[in-house]
Amino acid sequence: MSKSVFSDAYAILLDVLVAARKEAKVTQVELASRLGRPQPFISYVESGERRVDVIEFCAIARALGLDPIALFTRVAAKLPDTLSI
């Protein structure tokens, strides 16, 4: 059984986060600075090496100037009807 961090559904979350950062024209370095974290933190998140919890998701969204609920809606809209955890 694979870990959910590597599931197709989690990949959707990561794709949305990366796309949102790029749409905001924010580099990993700049996002990390806004979050008070080192750049590798963002790299680990975006590559799936580090799992994001809901509070971190909200902080990332806000650091990108986005509403966390609107960003999560983008994620939820792309998820398959059936999810396994």
C-alpha cells in the first residue's frame, strides 16, 4: 500500500499549489521568505517530500495573496469522486 502523500489525489493538491504560486508570479525563494521559512521548505512541499497540513495550506494561500477557501475549492473541484486514504 502506498502512502497517501504520493497518491494521485495528493498530486492534485500539489499541482494546484504550484500553479497558484506560478500564476502569482512568486518564486519559491519569495514564497519561503513570506512564510519565514527557508527555500528548501517550499521545494520539499512542491515535490511531495513534505506533507502540507491544513494550517500550512492556509498560510501558503495567504502568502500568495489568495483566499484559502477559494484555493481549496480549486483542489476539491479536481479531485475524483472516490478517494482512498
